[in-house]
Amino acid sequence: MKLFHSPASPYVRKVMVLACEIGLESRIERVRAVVSPVKRDKLVVAHNPTGHVPTLLLDDGEVLFDSRVICEYLDTLHDGLPLHPREAMARAKTQCLHALADGILDAAVLVRFELALRPAELRWPDWVDGQWAKVLSSLNVLESRWRPHLADRLDMGVIATACALGYLDFRFPDRPWRVDYPHLAAWYEVFAQRDSMQKTWPAPVV
């Protein structure tokens, strides 16, 4: 399998953390892609018209995207406990947590693009504030409602949450979140020490 990736992509990191946890890391060949909202990588576009990473090219030529689809597929390739539960309500809760974590990532990535890529004179502060408000309201819900789930199990929603918090640390060290969310911060400090998280810490690229 070939995974088109960017070393700094939190969506790619979700896939690789999952792969490490289920023992598939060695089966995935990572192919570096150029990721930009204004210039797509032609190599990726040849397989995924959006040009987004991660994009997974299977050995038989089939192509899978986006990160949630890839994670669900990889989770079928091992014999251990599934990280996407089989029971309907447990699966729905895991997927809901995964969606919440992706919501944090989507908003944070948009803030990153606005501040790092858009010329200063064209930036829209209200846009940044609006996106960051989504991050904070999501952190509020994680702190108040999802702590028992995070502490009780390892599933794809938990992995996605850890990757989202890691992305906030990586890209927004000037916007500390731990003081206002101490229980979430304490959980993350422990989870971030897992081998899968340590191996996949993002490279410092734009």
C-alpha cells in the first residue's frame, strides 16, 4: 500500500497512529506529496481529484480517501480488537467523537492557512475568530462530556482526539489551551506518550 502524505498533516497522522496501534505501519509505503490550498500535487490528483492527503493506493490499484475511510479500511486488516466498534451504539459514539475531533482539525487548519499563507493585508480577523471559536467550543465539549470515553478505551475517536490536540500544540503554541481544559490536558499528556504518538509527531514543515 502507498500512502500519499505530508509530514505535517494531522489527518495523515490519524492514519499512521492507527497503523502503529494495529501493527500495519511496516506495510504502508509513504509517498511525500506537496500540500497547498492553492496548488495541488499532480501525483495525488491522478488518484484523488481533490488532491487531498491522505490518499491510500492499494496494491490492486484501488484508491481510498479521506482519512476516516482509510482508517476504517485499515482497521479491517488485523486480528486484534477493532478500533471501530462493531456494536451499533458504541460505533456511533466512536464516530461522533471522531467527527468532533475532525471538526477541531478542520477549523484549526483553516486558521493556519489564513495566518500563514494569506498576505497580511488580505487577512480577515473575524474569520480567524470564528474558526477558533469552533475549536474552543469543541474543547469545552471534550472536557465536559467525553472524559469518561477518553479514559476508558482505545478507539478511533480517541486517536483522532489526541491528534487534534497535538495539532493545536504543533501549530498554535501561542494559543495555549491546557489552562482552561485541565482534565483534557492531563489525559492528553498521558496518551501522547504512547509509542504510536511519539513515532508520528509531525515534522516542522509549512
